[in-house]
Amino acid sequence: MASEDNSYARMFRRHAHPVSAWSRLLSAPLLLVPPWTRHWWWYVPIGAWFALNPVMTPPAHNTSSFATRAILGEESWTRDPTSEPMILALTGMASTSLLCAIVASYKREKTGAVACTGIFVTLTLWQWRLWADRFTRETRRTAH
């Protein structure tokens, strides 16, 4: 588990709780609401949700959950993002697909918005798999 030595690590321990991790990922479509509706003030409560989400749950108590391992692996990866170029590439592709979903939403292109959001979620889950694998490797290394 991430160490408790700083607020960044404490935030990741809370965000590693499966409820926090999954609810944050599944909330991504909320980002399409303001451009679709042209009610930009929606970004205020949506932004508040995304800001509060990583700290709203208690810290993860164990690493049995895939989501927990993924988020703790992400915390490790953020210390050296260039250490895993595939994850860095996936981050760029996922960000691009989310931006495309937002643009499609603004244009009220339902198919594009849904497709690009689906691509974003798929790429993010792929990142989660790689982060979870990283966490597992690091845990095994420190256990020996």
C-alpha cells in the first residue's frame, strides 16, 4: 500500500478504495453534459465531484480488489511516468478520446460522443491493468 508519509500518498490510499476508483471512472460521461446542454455552470458541481471523489472514501484496507491494485500502481507510476512508455501512450490516447467525446457532445453527435467515451473507458481499463500489474510486481519485489 502507498505510504502514509504525505498527503499525496494518503489521497491515493483513499482513491484506491474500489468505490472511489470505479465511481470516478464511471462518472466520466458527466463531462459531456455541459457541452451537450450548453449549460456550462454544470462544470461546477461536476468539478466538485471529481475533486471530492478521491478523498470521499476511507483508505483501502487491502489489495484484493483489481481497482485498488490499479490505483496504487498508478500512484507508483506517477513518480516516474517515463518508466512505462505504453502507459504514457495510453494516457495520451485516452485523453484524446475523451476530448473527442466532449467535442462530439458539443456538436450533439450522439454516436461520436458514445463511441469516444467507450474508447476512453476501454483505454483507461487497459491502463488500470498495466498499473495493477506494476503494483503486483513491486509488491512481490519488496516482499522478497
